[in-house]
Amino acid sequence: MKVFSKIYMGLVFALLYAPILVLVIYSFNEAGELGSFSRVSLYWYRQLFRDAKAFESLKNSLFLAVTSSVLATVIGTFAALGLDRMRRRYIRNAIMSVTNIPMMNPDIVTGVSMMLFFVASASILGLASPLGRTSMIIAHTTFNIPYVILSVRPRFLQMDRNLTEAALDLGCTPSRAFFKVELPFITPGIISGLIMGFTLSLDDFVISHFVSSPDFQTLPLYIYNQTAHQVKFSMYALCTLIILSILILLLIINFAGTFGETNNNKILKLKRKESRS
Amino acid sequence: MRSSVRHRSLLERAAAAPHVVWAILFIVAPLLFVIYFAMTDAEGNITLKNLASLADYSNIFLLSVSFAFIATLICLLLGYPLAYFMSRASKPARRALLLLLMLPMWISLLIRTYSLMALLDNGGLLNTLLVSLGFERIKIIGTGGAVILGMIYDFLPYMVLPIFTVLTKLDPRYIEAAADLGCNGLQVLGRVILPLSLPGVISGITMVFVPSISTFYISQKLGGGAFELIGDTIERQFQHPSTYHTGAAISLVMMILIIISVAIMNRFSDNGGGFVV
């Protein structure tokens, strides 16, 4: 059984990684075809780096990911705070249901609905081109907010309310108590929401496909357009670079996870100290 | 002191306001636009013509549902054992396996589909290998099987992760108790583990079925244009303003069908499932 489970896991993971590995290996193939591997070179990487459009779309992608994730983190964190303090349950449930819509809906419906919204409201307001940078920022922020709320809200739910009250009793002003006690506790949630939003934005293709314009292309859109008709080996190189960055990012997040735990430990220690005194 | 507490609660109550405004503007309003476009013609008159014309697309609906259904079923059959074996692994091994599972989820769908194409294409690696071994070339890209394979390959991790999460949380004492009470291995699986992991299975099914049924990239790339799924139809309708209304009608029907089926699925499990990002 033990052996069988190892073989099974090995097989499925091999299937999962085989295509990715082929892509990575052949990005170094100077011949530029899958039929033969001539020699290892960075030829396709050089081709890629000569492509100004690739850089332009990378720049757009990063700008969009930073803007939309920061915006979503601010709105989402405040929303989580507001939801936490909300007394009436039905209002809270109503807000949460609406918040969950973009996560439940297929991306294509979200994309299409936003496109119709932008096109229709631009024609009502008399704007010339509704789609572009602004519509992309709005769309990406919109699908990021639910994920920020999803990662910040549990921190509020897990928090021991006595801590805040203790801070108030010990003479903190309410806002000081929030910054000294509550904010450190929810920070890991805020960070993971921010990172998640950043990566979701970088990754998104379907929604962007509907709300972007040719003059504001992101990396996934660029890849889509480049691979529409033929196989391009500079795209293999680009994909390899992206995979590498994701790997690094994932390792950092693992590290950030332990950072969150240490933060929790700090709070636990504080709690213990408090109970002693 | 008292007034400062009151002031604080006012501020806190307003904290969710930006999110509420944002959600109404960019989640609710776009969906209303989808409904509006689905129910009107180009002149803005209310009509049911768009919805009635959907009968022409029933074959596409049927094909999409069956493709997504087969892909989801295979993902479940392939993914459940994987999740189970992963959850039985030692703790450090589990962490590493989880990272292995998450990495493909973070790599863009576009890149993964593209890498699968590199493997399966007519001039791809698999066919090159077959020819050099003296076999006939097999045509994979452009068959229904390739599209289903693409869905399985792209979405398998989304099936495994929620099941794995539930199985890891499962108290091993239940299994011991069942064994003590005379269950054999198969009975433990059928009567204890499977029923207890149902929430994970349900959310896994949702997370594979919804993107499978709404995809257009996979069918474009791997179907070689031979298969039109609902996603392709919607995408095509939104390339020209004249067909926005039909596109909106198709999107609306798809959204309603998905929301109904997700709601039914969630009925089967007590909570929304074990998936936490």
C-alpha cells in the first residue's frame, strides 16, 4: 500500500509537471523546434528581450497588479473591519453574499458583465474609449477585494476581544488600542490578502480579455495574442521566466507564513504576560 | 471617554461603506447590465427574442456540459486517491507535496495549456517521439479528447486541494474507532472517510466544473477550432457590438444554471466546503 501510494503520487505529479518541464527545457533549444534539440543556448531569451512589446506588457502587468492589490487591500481591510463591527446580521450577510458573487461566477461572466457596464456607462456619459487602463484597474480591484476580505475577516473572528478591552482598561484610546492590539493581529491576513491580490491580478487573463484595449496589454494578454496562430519559442522563454518568478514568490510566501506564525506567538506571549501580572 | 467610544463606533460603522459602494457600482450594476442587454434589442426595446434564440445553441450547451462533466468525473477519480495519499504522508512530506500541488495552480492557465500543446501537437514532442520509435503519428490536437484532457490537466489541482484540506483535518481517531469496531479497510473508506470528506469533494467538483464549462481558451487551443463550447460562443458574441444582446442572454442563462447547480451542491455539504485559499 505504501509503495503503491508513492508510485501513484509520483505518476500524477509527473503528468502534472511533464508539459511544464518540456516548456522549460525547450526554451533553451536554439533550433526553435520541438523535433530536434540542437544545443543549449539563450537565443530565445535574447529574442524576447529585444521585444519592446513584451516589456511594455510586463510593465503594465506589474503596475496593474500593484495598484489593484493595494487598492483592494485598503478597501477590503476596511470592509472586514466594518463587517466585524456590524451589529445587524442580515446586512452583514447581504454584503457577504454580494462580495462572494465574483468568486462564484465564472470569470467569463464577470468579464462580460464589466465590459457591458463600461461600454454602456461610457455611452451614457459620452466618453470616447471606455476600455483601457482605468477599466482594467477597476476590474482587477473588484475581483481582488473578495479575496482580501476572505483572508482578513477570519483574523477578526479569531481575535480575543478581551485583549482590546484590556488595552482600553489600561488607558489606551480606542484608536491606539486598534493600532497597538488589533492591527498587529490582523496584519498576517492583510499581507496574505495583498499577495493573493497581486498574484491573481498578474495571472488574470479571462476578465482582462474583455475589459482591456489594444493600447493597454498585460502579460497574459500578450502571450495570448502571440500564441494565437503559431508556436513561438520566445514565448517558451517568457513562460519559463514567469514560472521561475512564481516559484520564488511561492517560497517567499512560505516564509511569510512562518512570519505570520511568529507574529501570533508574540501575541500569545503578550497574553501570557498579561495573565501573570 | 464615552463620547470617544461613540465616535469610534461611528467610524467603524462607516468602514465598510467604500466596499459597499464599490460592490454596488462594479458587481451589482454590471450584472444588471447583463440582464438589461439580455432582455432588450439594439433599439433598447424590451424583447424576449434573445432568450428565445438560445434554442439554437442547445447543442453547444449540451456539448459543454458533457465535456465539463467528463472532465470533472475524471478529475475526481484521479484526484481523490492523490489527495488521500497526500494526507497520509508524514508532516514534512505533506508540506512539500502541498507546495508541488500549489505551484501549477499559480502558473497561468494560459501557460499550462500552451505547454500541453507543446507536448501533444502534431509536430509536438509526443509525436516526434512516436515517429522516431517507428510508430504512426497520432492526431491529438483537434479532438474532443484533447479538450477534455486540457480541462483535466488545468483543473486537477483544484479538485485535489479542497479534498486534501478536509482529509488532513479529519480526526484519525474516527478511523481507529471504525477499525476497532470491526470495519475492514474498504469499509472504513466507504463509511467513514468518504462521507466525512464530502464537503471537500463538493467544493472540488464546483471548482473544476465551473471553469471547465465556461472555458474558451482550452477549446480554442486544444480543440483546434473544431469544437465550440459555451465559452467560445460568448467570447465570439462580444467581439461585435451587434451581437452583445445575444451574448448577454447566453451569459445570463449560464450564470443562472451555474448558481443553481452550485447552490444544490452546497446543500449536500453542511458548510461551503473545506477550501480555504
